[in-house]
Amino acid sequence: MTLKFNNIYINESAVVAGPYLYNGPLSGKFDDCYSDFYDKEKTFEDCEIKELEKCIKILLKKISLYNKDIDAMFSSDLTNQLYISNFAAEKLKIPYIGIYNACASFTAELILASSLLNNKDINNVICTTSGHNLTSERQFRSPVEYGSPKPDYSTFTVSAATACLLTKTKSPIKIESGTIGKVYDLGVKDSFDMGSAMAPAAAETFYEHLINNDIDENYYDLIITGDLGVYGEEIFKKYCNEIFNIDLKNYYDSATKVYDMNNKKVLAGGSGPSCLPSYVFSYIIPKMKNKEIKRVLLLATGALLSTTSVNHKKSIPCICHAICLEAI
């Protein structure tokens, strides 16, 4: 399903970057950063809550609004029952809806927030994401204290909090359309190999978006997937070429751009719900505001696995949602 939006804009955004991100290729482009996984808190989870709350406060300061001026807030993270988002929302006292589409949550939030803004009584909606490498590792794999080795094709969750304001007030970045993806499962069971699992879902949503809008891939100056990593990026291109006869020239995956890929610790690149938005808000939107890029398609990808499904030896169902941004 593809939705067209009229007069919905990204007014402003904020990013608080954590370890490995703040000193990578995007260094100096963030609103704030923290250099260790605790940031003076007692637990990794408390650190993530702190950074998300801080990011939202930075956004509100940038747009000169107060909590009471925000009609609704969407938020997502990777912890059980949205632990991080729930505790941050309790402190902020903004009308709140938690979203879980794994690492595809960012574009899911933008689609839902844009739809909500069609209501005449809704004027300001915040969309947020948070991620923390060690809360995510503990959630989906072995306890970090085990020091379990990971294969080279695994990705390294981005530690960051992101937030943006969607509004009906005209701004330089317009949300033109969004495509709600379908769940695909091609049988991948390796929870480390999420790039291979998610790439087909990204390709299917991408193709549906093109068909529904009666356009081809050249309509966009740039096409960016969420967090497929270096191997999933190649699978996505191959899938598009062999299944849909699309030869992509203007595409890359954000997971390969957020880190210094010479750092062996990050393995196949970034992942997590904050991977794509931290890159888009810090690098892509400034270029769009400067008229260097006119039109971008964002394809956020999500692996919908859980500790229960992994322990049951289930394969990994995956999702991808698309958002078109236009510079005006």
C-alpha cells in the first residue's frame, strides 16, 4: 500500500550519537554525543533512556516548542515491550504511541505520523528512535558478559537517539509518499545474518513503491536502505537486478556509511532503528536543504525475530517500509 501526503514536512531533527558513531565519518555532524556505553548511568538501559530524553529536549529547544505543544510522539527501540521508549515517554508527558517494527520502525513512524497529521486538530508530531549496542546484544543474542564471538557478516548495532518534528507548516523537506511493506520470510535462520534475511523484503517494497507510483528507479537522486550491511547491500542489488530487472546506480545502504569500516569491531556495518535516521538527519537532510539532492527514497529494513523465535529454531520474517523525501 502506498500513501500520498500533502503538506507534511520534516521541520527539524536531532541526533545524540554514542560510541563508534560520534568518532566515525559523521563526526561533528551530531547535536550531542557520549563516549562510553554507560554515560555515568548504572545500566546500559538507563544510558539509552537518558540519551533519548536528551535528544527530544534538544529537538524541542531547536524548534522553540514545549512538551505541551506536541500533539503526539511516536517512539521505537529494540528492548522488550519498548522499555526505553516507555520510560522516556513517562518523563516527557507527551501523548505517546510506541511502535515496534524492529529496524524498520523509523519509516513506519513517519508514515503513521504523516497520516495522523491529516487530522485538522493535529499540528505537531515527534518521531523518535533509540538504540544502544549493548542493550540490543543482550536482547537478541548472548549476554555481553559472555564475550561471544560474532561472524564477519554480523552487523554492529548503532548507539544513538534520534528525533524529528513532523508538521503541516511549510519547511524545506517534504514527505511526499510512503509505502507500507509486507512481511517476507525466505528461510534464513541465522540471527547474525540479518542482512541476507532483510534484503528481499527491501527489494519487494522498493518494487511495489515504484509500481504503485508509476515511476522507475531514476525518479530518485538517491535510494538508501536501512541496515543491510555490506553483504545485504549486495544481495539487495542482485535481487533487484535478477527478479525485477532493475540495475541500481544511485543506491547504497546506510549501515556502510555510519561507521569507519576499517574498524574491524563493526564487522559488516551498522544496524538498529537509529542507523538510518542518524545518517539521514546528519548527512542527507543538510544536503537536501542545500539543494544538492532533490529527491530521496528511504527503505528502512527490519528483522522481526525474537529470542523466543530464535530458540524455537524459526526462520526470520522481515519487513521494509518506504518513505519519499523531497527538497522544496
